[in-house]
Amino acid sequence: MTTYKLNITKEHCPMTFVKTKIQLSKMAKDDILEVLVTEGEPLENIPKSSTEQGFKLLGIEHVQDNIYKIRIKK
Amino acid sequence: MIEFTEEQIERYSRNLLLADVGIEGQARLLNGKALIVGVGGLGAPAAYYLTAAGVGTIGIVDSDEVDRSNLQRQIIHFTSDIGRLKVSSAEEKLKSLNPDVKVIPYQTRLTSENIMEIIADYDFIIDGTDNFPAKFLINDACVLTGKAFSHGGILRFSGQTMTHVPGSSCYRCIFEAPPPQNAIPTCSQAGILGGVAGMLGTIQATECLKYLIGKGDLLTNRLLQFNALTMEFRTVRIKKNKQCIICGESPTITELQDYEPPICDLKHN
């Protein structure tokens, strides 16, 4: 089980989830992805879209200012 | 795992977002090969959507030149293309739309002599022709070689389409042979609303995309018919016909044949 990191704080919808999905597709089952997102659209949609497409949301934590870390298990 | 460029990720983002397409489906599209027979009312929208979606290789077959009367529905050809070969006009638009796609033009009319060689390399064939001899020829060639194809027909405000894959019912399971000459008017005699051609060609393109990504239920063993004037759609279940003369239990057609092309005294096309 490996943990990967992805920073999509510079991306905009829908590239935020597109990039997340591409990273997840490269990973093995049970691997974990830590995605750095800004609050607003990505913070709302990445967890929702990820669970809709069959990934498991492990948690969301505040990093600093408007940056959050979303942990997703494949 | 295929590596997409940043440009591809952006271009195909709406496909990549779909759970049923995603990275794997997009890779299948980019590796897919579709042949569009006729770049007219049906083939034009079909070619646009397949190209836009990133189907990697698209063959286009047409022997005609662009005529002013085509422009009302054959949306891949522009006024400035009048007199040009349809395959050249279409190739230019498709390459401009998506440089990822390899477009292979065949400036010819399909016959029993050349169809096997032309379809051999393709995964899926779209019948966008305007005459019965070509429709039966495409059906027969695809059934005999085990190719998937989409049949399409339009007239006035109506359209019909079905998809064949190896083992499913074929066009001859429903229609054994072409109707007598002039029993059914052609579009050039009866007229066709441009949007109706667009609707049907778009359904055919969608079937091709579904086939290539391997998701969903194709229009196999079903004939979809619609009337755009009432905007009513119906799907007729079709059973594989055991007596079908090409795919039944004792087929009498074992090699290709050419039916007489339609005789039309109107200005060509």
C-alpha cells in the first residue's frame, strides 16, 4: 500500500477531478491519495465525485489558509 | 497505461470525467478504428462526433463531389467546398477539429470487389449511405467477416437505425432483399429535413463510441425508429431470423453480390 500526493490547488473545475481521477487510475487498489485542494468548488466536489465513482473518502483536514487535504483510498 | 498529454487531458476532460469512459475508455477510443461509409447527411455528424471524441483512426468513403444541394444537411461541407471531393472536404475539417485523429480517405464507391479490403482494418462500420444496394452490401460484408456495424436510414422526417455485432440479428433478418426499384423514394426525390439526418447520424456515432469503449447496451436485436414530426420514438424487438438468407441456419448467400444501383433521373445527389 503506497501513499501518493497530488496538488490541484492551481486547477479549476472540471480539471480538478480529471487530474484526481487520472492519478487514481495509475494507482493500485488500496493505495491512498492525498489531494491538496482549495476551499470552494474542489473541496465540495472532489470528495463527492470520488465517492460517486467508487473510491473511498478517508478524511478531510485543514492544512493552512484556504488549503485542505483530502485523503482518498482506491 | 497510456500517458495522456496535458492537451489531451484538457481536450478529453468531459470524457475522462465519465465513470463509463474514464482513462481506460479514452485509451480505447484513441486506439479505435471506425469506418464511415458516405460523408453525407448521416456521415457528416457521425464523423464530427467520432473525431471530437478522439477515435484514433477514421476512414471515410465517398465517391461524390460536394453539391450546393448537400449543404442543407451535410454539415461537414461548406459553401466554399462546392465542387470538391467530399472525402477531401471532410478530411480537412476533421484534421482541423482534432489533430490526434488519423483520417483515411477512400474516394470510391463500395462494391463487392473492394469492400472486404476496405473494411478489413476497422473495428466498427457506420452505414451512412443513401441507397439500398450499398446497405445490403455493407450488411453482407460485415456479417460474413464478423464486423460490427450501425445501419441507418432516413427519409423526410423519419429515421431508423440498428446495430449489428457478430451473432446478433442483421439487416437481412428484417429485410430479406432490397425493395423493387422506385418502390421507396430516395432522399433526393422525397426530401429530408437536415436536423433529422443529424439526429440519426449522431445516434450512429454514439453506438460506435459505446462499442469502442465497451459500455452500455447497443441497439442490437432492436430497431429504433423515430418520426421527428411527432417526435415519437419506438424500439421494435427483433429476433434473429433462423431463415435469414445470410446469417440463418442454412444461408444461401455465401459471397457478396452487387444489386443494381438506383436509377434516378434527377440531378445527381
